[in-house]
Amino acid sequence: MKLFSKYLCRYRDDKNGATAVEAAIVFPILIAVLFAVFGIGSYLYGTHQAQRTVEETARMARILDQPSQQDLSALLSQNMKNAMFGTYEPKVMIVNQFDGDYAELAITYNFSFDFPILDLIDMQSVSKTQVKLRFIPI
């Protein structure tokens, strides 16, 4: 027993390799945080792209003369870029309210980060706007 305690005391006082053990504990946490920050940044970028596409399409729809729902769907799909992670789902509805026809343009962004550990995170955002459709008399 005395020999065993003497053996342990020798290693308890030895500080060689302490940095390697600390690095082995901290490194995986640091990498996970780094990828999480990258994933959140990608999600925010995709949401921003969807909102920007909806707003640009609304501006274009405003200058058209009574566009149909199919015209607006084609215009929205044409302006939409590919999602870095996840998918975009465009939706267009013509609504008759107040004093005329309005187009409700929406893009749903389904985000999924394809990385081991972080692939369990699925987020969704909806970017939408309404624009009044105008009738240009000839």
C-alpha cells in the first residue's frame, strides 16, 4: 500500500501534460460554439435574403398593371436565390380588402444545419409583405 501511495504522489506533483488535458477538455466545446455561431449566422443570412426578395418582388408588382397570382408567383420564384442551408417555400395570395386588391407575398425559410450534433436544430422563419395592386386605365 505504501508503494502504491508513493507512486501516486509522484504523478500528483508532476505538471507535465496538464496543458494537453485542458486543451482536450476545452477544444470540443470551442469547436461546437464556433459551428453554432456559423449556423446562426447562416440562418440570419437566409432570413434576410428571403425578406429582401419579398420586398423587391413587391416593388416590381407595384408597377405592373393588375398582375395575376400566377404572374406574381413566377416573379417571386424568379427573384428567389438558392438557400445556403434549408429550403425556401414561396406563397402568393391575392386578397380583396379595404379599397382594392392586395397581393400578400410570403417566403417560408425552413432552416436545417447539416452538421453532426447541430443537425437536430430546425428553425423556420416567414418573411412577408402586402402590396396594393393597381389598375392603370388606358
